[in-house]
Amino acid sequence: MAVGGPAVTAGKPLPASPWPALWAMVIGFFMILVDSTIVSVATPAIMSDLGADVDAVVWVTSAYLLAYAVPLLITGRLGDRFGPGRVYLVGLTIFTLASLWCGLTGSIGMLVAARVVQGFGASLMTPQTMAVITRTFPAETRGRAMSLWGAVAGIATLVGPILGGVLVDGLGWEWIFFINVPVGVIAFVLAVRLVPALETHVHKFDILGVVLSAIGMFLLVFGLQEGQAYDWGTIAGPISVWSLIGAGIVVMAVFLWWQARNKGEPLVTLALFRDRNFSLANVAITTVGFAITAMAFPLMFYAQGVMGLSPTRAALLLVPMAVISGVLALWVGRKTDQVHPRWLAGFGMLCFAASLFWAGAILRPGLPVWELLLPIALLGVANGFVWAPIATTATRNLPMSSAGSGAGIYNTTRQVGAVLGSAAIATLMASRIAANLPVAAGAGGRSAESGVAQLPPALHEGFAAAMGQSLYLPAAVLLIGFVAVASFAVPRHLAARRAAAAEPDPAPAPA
């Protein structure tokens, strides 16, 4: 599968071990993923300090996620063209300076603007981490490296709310951004010293493809992300949420048509999808992104509204999930290089779905904490088994010239899955609250920030039932991911190893 332009040799040779470079880059990767969720706990403090309403403060998170998700197809390709290390450093610099700007701002408008810049920096960084793994680790040992990447991705989404609560309670909301500055400086110094300058590939930029993908992704992500805020109705004049989503789908269809027709060098090489495992891994990670995002809302709302926990204490419920996931991920990564990934990822997907069905079935008023921690621990087992096998399977067969492009596609589908999960769970939660609390539709319809913490005890039973029923949606979506990973083909390195083992020993030479 030949794709990409001619190689241009870069400066320094590859180091003896690629691990130091990976450790240097995952510091920045961890930081940007934490920032995807850290703001949620600080929202009330930001509203109070900057005098913002709920509609305005929601954009502190929405703007970041939009600027993060929309350019991923493009920024992945930039890494192929200019080198993943260089693009990573540019993104890290933008992200770190934008974090300082976020902490120093004195208005909600400027904070949203700073978050847009911060999200763009994150978009430049994310695909490069996967691309460096693909290009520096041999295919037969890539599973261990992807286990580290996967562990970071899984744990960071859980650490965000916990770290946010600690910083907001102790130092103020500004410090959820200020903390990125010293971490960013350290990550920059380590990346300069340890990340090799990999060869680049001369690519012609598909200008029409860039424009179409940016417009289509923006319309699609914005519509899905903000649909609940506008009650899936009119945004302004004749423009509705559904018209934006429909327009985004049409533009993305035109984009794909152009990528197939472009005889030069398209932005997205559709030939990558001829690899069965790459296509199936993208389906699987979309469902994982959906579930990771969707499951957090019902669990946190239940913990705060029914159990009466503070945001920080509610987030601490997820600590067993983070610890178990991190411990298992490295072991699973080693096994990914030795065992068919369908068995590892399939087991993880089934555990993931089972844990959410389990949690959904037990949520009720007066639930002991230890009983809720059991399905949360199973969530940790699931996360430990899904990230590395899926990511490794997606990148195992990628040509080196398209490592960045493939990483961009993979991370885009993960982000789109997260946006879909956020939009779908918000709609379902509102529906189940209305069904279980018909006499309290007003209370159920309020935002989480203004309504959950003050939930009257008389509503606890209905609210707990609504949150439990909502968890069944991500559980069901994960079954689609299970079908995808169960369909993985035998990886090439394992097929070659089996073929070599099956060959008869050569006959001994005659005496």
C-alpha cells in the first residue's frame, strides 16, 4: 500500500531505544487530555468569579473541544510533512502559552478565546504521539508502547475532575490552567532533548480537502455538541441544530468524494481503510470514546444528587478505575505483541459493557459506596484491556509516510465518538428524568450545575432510576465495538511468526 510522497531525511539518527522519546511526549499528551475534563469541576467557580451565566460558561469547554477535534485530520498530516517532533513542539508551545492566557484572563469572552487557542495547540500535539510510536517502534513490539499511550489516554480523562477539584478548592480556578505552564516547560525541554528528528515526506497540501474537512467537521461537531443547549431546535433565524448536522454530513460526504477523486495527494488517504484492522479499530475506538464520555455524566450526577457527595469526592469514586487501568495496561501491552488482539480487546469490551449494565442496575438511594465501587473496579479492568490492543491494531500496518495521517484519523474518530456520547447521553438523561420525575420536570430540566446539588430527597429514587437507565446506552454502544474487535484479522507479525513456526525443520545434511 504505497502512499505519501518521497522521503526527506531529517537530521539526527534514531536513538538506541525509542522509550525516552515516548515518555517525553506522553507528558504533554496527558496534559492536554486532562484539560478536556478538568474544567467541569471549576465551572461554578468560573461562573461566580467572572459573572457568567450557564450558557456562556459552557463554551469554556465546548470551544476547547471544537478547536481540538476539528483540525485533527489536518494536523496529523502536518506531522508527516514537517516531522512529528517539530509539530509536537509547536503545538506544545501554543498550548502552554494559551494556558497562561487562560489563567490571567478577566472575562468569560477572553477565557473562551484562550481556550480556542489552547484546543488548537492540543490538536497539533495529539496525532504526533501516535505517529512517533508507529515510526520508532517495530511492529512486533509496538503493543507495549501503545499500552503506555492507552494508559495515559484512559487515566487522564479520570484524573481531570479529581485534579480540578483539588486545585479549585485549594488555590482557585485559575490554577487549573497555571499548572500547565511548568509542566509544559518541562515537557518541551524533554522533547527537544529526547524526541528524534524523523524523516519527513514531501506532501502536496490538498487545499480543497483542508477547507471541506474543516467546515464539515465544525458543522458536525458543533451541532452534536451544542444540540442539547438549544433543545435540538432553532439556533438563530432559519438555522437549527439539525440543519447544521445535516449540512455537516453533506459537506463531509463531498469531502470523501473529493478524496476518492483526487488524483494528486488527498488529505486523507482512503487506501488506509483497505486495511481491515485499521477500519475496524476506528469503529471500535469511536464506541470507546462514546462510552467513556457518556458514562461519566450519569455516575457523577448520581453521586452528587443522590449520594450527596461534593464534586471532588464524587470524582474520587473513579480512583479504583484509574489505578486498575494503569496497572493492567502495561501487562496488556506486552500481551498485545504476543496474542491476537481480538481476545484482549474483546474481553475488555465485554467487561466495559457489563460494568455499565451492572452499575445501571444497582443505582438507588442509600446504595453503599462499596457496592458502587465494584462495577467501577470492573471499569478499570475494561479500560486496561481496550486502549492498547485497539490502538496497536489500528497502527500496526500503517506505512511510515502516513503514520501522522493515520493517527489523525484515529484520534478524530475517538473525538467524534466522545462528542456523540456527550450529546446522546444529555438527551437520554433529560428524557429519563422526565419519565421518572414527571411532577418535577422543572427540576429535572435544570442544568447539572444549578439543579443536581440541591436535589430534594423526595426525588432521589426517581433520579437514581433515570441515571441508571441512562447508563444502558453506552453499554449497548460498546457491544457494537465488541463486534468490531471480534472481527480483527490476524496481525501480520503474528501471521509471519505462525508461518515460520509451521515450517518444517530443514533436513540434516548427509554425512
